[in-house]
Amino acid sequence: MPIVHSIVPSTLPPSRGVALVILATSVFLSSASLAADTAATPVPRIPAGVVVPDPQATRWNRVIYLAVARITHGDADSVPEKVRARVSRFTLALLATVNNPNGPEEPPSYQLTEVGTGYAVPLGGKLTIISTDNPPPQAGIDYLGRQVLSANGRNLGEVRRVGLSPTAQIVDFDALFHYRGRTSPLVMRHYIWVEPRSGRCTCCVWLLTKQPRGGYALAGFPPRWLQEGTRDNRAIHVDDDEFFFGMPTREAFALTSLPPGLDLSWTAGLREVAALSTFSPTDLQELAVAIDEALEPLRKPAN
């Protein structure tokens, strides 16, 4: 396999006061050499029982973002209140494992070991990942809630990784997105990386359209940088024209925005590589350079 010397975006912007919601009914690299995975592979599910967040844990110790669906836009009144309440019970978690293989006498060199998805509910006062097929009795989830949770779990099986290195991963979610009066199927792409010296782990997100003959194109929205641990009350748009005999189709529910963060500009370099189907080592290196360039304005102090 090809070997390259690779990089990560140099230094993250300073912290400021600034994963994707799947409804039941719908919807950089290290300074050392590496070989990257160039095939799309399923993103692992986070095991039940993992507490969110737990920065002292060996695994799943970084929160990329947490999202709760709120059915609030469009024909929201078409959805019974009991359904809306159950959809909002579950928190979508996009988590990562970050570790430092170096000893205490050496400078740190953090790596991004894994990225995973799951759904969580409060258990014993702590937000905890649960099985979407067999939630624990103490969660108090009724029959309707189990149906919502199970469908959400099936949709998580479609989340895929399309790029991999020791310090970065690229993860794609399929999503319906409502914008300017219409709903479109899009791909929400996540470039997740850890800063080797500090261990900070953050993410840039952007939207892609699927092309009729295969591949992707940029969807026209600016990419967005998310701080580590971003939390999102995700507004969901409802279209009652997509209900048949009282049952919603997949097109009945759509996202209305990306997770909260800071918008970046599309640089020429970022446009060049952001819509690739999968990422080779060279592609990953080019993307890291392009993200670094796009983040530069955020590093400059405001006047």
C-alpha cells in the first residue's frame, strides 16, 4: 500500500462560545508514515453502557457532538405529541477514542483510534449509550419509544467511513435536508481529527449531493467547524404531504441546519478534494492542508 508523510491542520482555533439526527421514520494525519484505508466501511456502533462524556475513559473519551431531535418546523402539528415526545427522548452521540501511545518522558502524540455512533438516554443521572434493539428496563421506554429507537438504530447501520489515518477520519451520514421550501437527499460529511500535541478533537462538516452517474458534488452550503463536545437541539421539518393514511414516508421529515458552529469559506483547495467518494493517503493529506487554510481566519484575533 502507498506510504506518505502526512499532516493535520496545524493549530485549532481558540475555544469560543459558539451527529446529524436520524428519525425513526426518516431520515491530519500524523507526522509519521501511514497507509490509509481507501474503501468505504461501516462506522462501528458504540457499545451499550458507555457513559457520555467520560474523558477519563480508555475508549470513547471524546464527544464530537450530541444531538436531540425537536419536531418544530413545517407541519409539526401533523405529528402526534406522543410521537414527538418519544423522538426527543433519545440523544444521538458521535464519539471518538483518542489516546497517546507515548510514555510520560516523551512529548505527547495523540491519535484518533476510532469513531462511533449510538443513541443515549439518562440512566442513573448519567447520559448512557443503550442498545437500540434491547434497551434496559430501567430506561422506561414504552412500546412506541422502542419502535422509534429500533428504527433509529437501523439507520445508523448506513453511516460509513470513507477516509482513515492515525489522526483523522472522514464519516458520511445520509440525510434529508429542508432548505428554501424544498427537501433534498444529501450527504453530511464529517472530517474529524485530533491535534497531536494537545489532544483536542474537533470536526468540520459540509453537505454533498449525490450525482446521477455516481460520485458527489458540493451542495452549495459553507463548511462548518464544530467545537469538541458540540450539543445540538436539532430542528426537524415536517411535510404532511408525505403522509399516506396517517403514516409518514421517509421524505416526511428533514433536517433544517447543520450542527451549531462557525462557518468557513470554500477555498480553492478545499473545493478540489471535499467531494471525493473515498480518500487515498494523498487525498487525505490534501484535505488536511485545505482545512488548515480554511481555518486560518478563525485563528486571527478579532479587531
